[in-house]
Amino acid sequence: MREAAAAALDWKVMTIKRPGLTRDLPPGKEDFMWVANSSTLVLGKEDAVLVDTFLITEQSQGLLEWVVASGRNLTSIYVTHGHADHFFGLAPLLERFPGGKSDRDTRRCRGHAGDPYAGVPRWLLAEAFPRPDPRPPSRG
């Protein structure tokens, strides 16, 4: 009988804090303006699997640097659910690890017709991201 060697796995969690959508809070409740996000990296000997990404560009860049620093090849990214703060950060990871796969339709993240925010209402982008909209104005 052949015995299978046990694969050693490890995991690390990166957590961040970002502004939430709640803006009008009563005095003394300012902590509710912030939302915590986490991303988990499951590490094998040579490869890694990531669970969830981040929303904001700077935080997604930090996540990418954290994954690269692990020294592992990112093979898969699993998104726990369809909220933007779990998948908007896919694009830089998939660009850096072209052999990697995601369980989500990455056209939304890599840019459908050049638009990384395809399908996201403009009012939400304006509220959640106080910066100029990088997309051309819609026609019609």
C-alpha cells in the first residue's frame, strides 16, 4: 500500500480598515464609519491560494505586494461573495500572476470594454470613492 505524504499548509491573514458607506452618524459613533476587510493566503510549499481581495486601489496594491513577498506562486483566488470589496482587487493580482485563476468572471475586474467598474452604479462610485471618475462619460 502506498502512503501519501501529507502536504504541509500554512495560512496568513491581512486585514485593512477602509471608509464605509455610512456618512451621517450621531456624535460618538464615528468608529462606525470604518469597515474592516480581510484577505487570507493559504500557503503550500511552492504555491498559494488567496481568499478575497480588497476594494481600494492602494489597499489592493498592498495586498499584491504581500502576496509577492510570500515567495509563492498564486494559483487561485476565491471570492467569498459578490460584494465589490471582495473582488475589485482581482486585476493587479491576475496581471502579476497570469497563470492564476479566479472563481469570478474577471471581465468586471480587468475591465469590460476598458471599464473596470462595469455594472457598478455611478452614484455608488461617487459616494464610496471621492475621486474623479476615470471612465468616459456615458453616451445617451
